[in-house]
Amino acid sequence: MKHLGRISLPIALGCSTLLGLLVWTSSCHGDRGSESPSTLANRQADRDHLVEEYIIPHGVTDPAVLAVMRRVPRHRFVPSTYASFAYMDGPLPIGHGQTISQPSLVAKMTEALTLKKTDKVLEIGTGSGYQAAILAELAGTVLTIEIVEPLARQAELTLAELGYRNIRVRVGDGYLGWPEEAPFDAIIVTAAPDHVPQPLLDQLAVGGRLILPVGRFFQTLELYHRTADGYEHKTLSFVRFVPLVRERREEE
Ligand code: SAH
């Protein structure tokens, strides 16, 4: 395996538990509020601000990714209690001790996947469904797996309300991937395993890209590229995600 990259600071926050622990309240289950037209208009300005002030400065340059970050209404993916924080560049609680990732990191991971309109993408860790929506705007089909059933159901509802028809949500342990649907042109993992799951490497098409955080406390964002004769790999940055949990003890 070729090692191509080097590590850069600072730490970006994925679906980290840190903020969740600080601001968690029992009122943050469900209740994704709808917005009045005037609030929605303001939210466009908020999204533009997020892109200009945080996402571009984080080094994201792909115009298609920037356009999607300006378009997808992140406030619809968080409980209404947190909707007013939706366009700050931080993670937010989504219930069940989980969080939606920091938008600049969502954009960076998406950009690294270099998606095409025909790509079939697998996401592990549906959470709110926000990352799935971003992927679905840039790819052909998105399959996403979430281990916490109520989160999967809520994400399905939100995505249906917003009109996404090219996303399938499954409840289960994403460590194993979705073998019946493999191979995938791109795979993204938004919870951190302590090693790279072999099933995900196996389910990558030749030419496919896999991006994932790896590690227990210290985590790095890793990018794999499947070639005709193996995998190329580079480490992108330090990150902080919630751990990937297993449904049952590993037999692998
Ligand atoms: N991508 C999400 C954020 C994910 S937070 C978003 O855009 O909102 C990480 C998610 O991974 C959590 O919802 C957590 O329940 C889920 N998760 C953790 N371990 C998992 C596993 N083994 N399989 C599938 N999902 C898992």
C-alpha cells in the first residue's frame, strides 16, 4: 500500500460527542420545525455566509461542492431547538447522543470523494441525513446505513420531505457495508472505527474512493483509492468523530 500524504492540523469536528455533552437537552428529539418564507430567505444568506467565512477558508475549492453547501438546508436536519445554530461551523446534537458533523468537514470529505453524477455511494452513519443529502446532490445513488433505528427513521422522513428520491436508508451495522449493493464508487464513514473495516475496502469498485476517520482518541482522516492492483492511501488531517459501534462482537 502506497502512503502518499502527510498530516495537517488543526482538528476538525465530525459527529463529535463534545458539544453534544455540553448542550444536550431532553428537548432535542425530533421536532424539525418548518420555516416561514422570510426565515428561509435569511437562511440562504446564512448559508452563503457559512460558505464564504468557513468552508472556502478551510480550503474547499470544488465549485459543485460549494454550490451544494449553499443549497442544502442544514437547519432542516437539526432539532428546532438548534436550528438557529445550523449555519455556524460546528457539530450540533441530533438526539440519541449523536451529532451532525461540522459543515466545513462535511464539505472537505465530500470534495475528497471527487463524485460524478453517475456514482453509487455508500455512507456509514446516516445520523441526521445531512451528509447523505449533500452526497445525493452530487452522485447518482446514495445508500446509507445507521445503527440507531430512530435516527434512521427521522433521517428518512427529513430526506423525503425535502424531495430526495435517490437515497436509501438501512438500519444496521455499517462495519459490514452493504454487500448486496457493492461495488461502490465512493464510501464515506462518519463515525470512527479503530481500524479500517476490510468489508468496506472489499466493496470499493476499482477507481473507487473510501474516506473515513480512524482511531480511538486520536483520529486521523484517511483516504483510500482502489487501483487495478491494490490501494493507494493518504492521511488528510486530525479529526474527532463519535466511535463506530458494533452491533455484536467482531468475528472478523
Ligand atoms: N453523517 C451524519 C453524522 C453522523 S454522526 C450526519 O450528516 O448527520 C455518526 C453516526 O454514526 C451516528 O448517528 C451513529 O449512530 C452512527 N453509527 C455509529 N456506529 C455505526 C455503525 N456501526 N453502523 C452504522 N452507523 C453507525
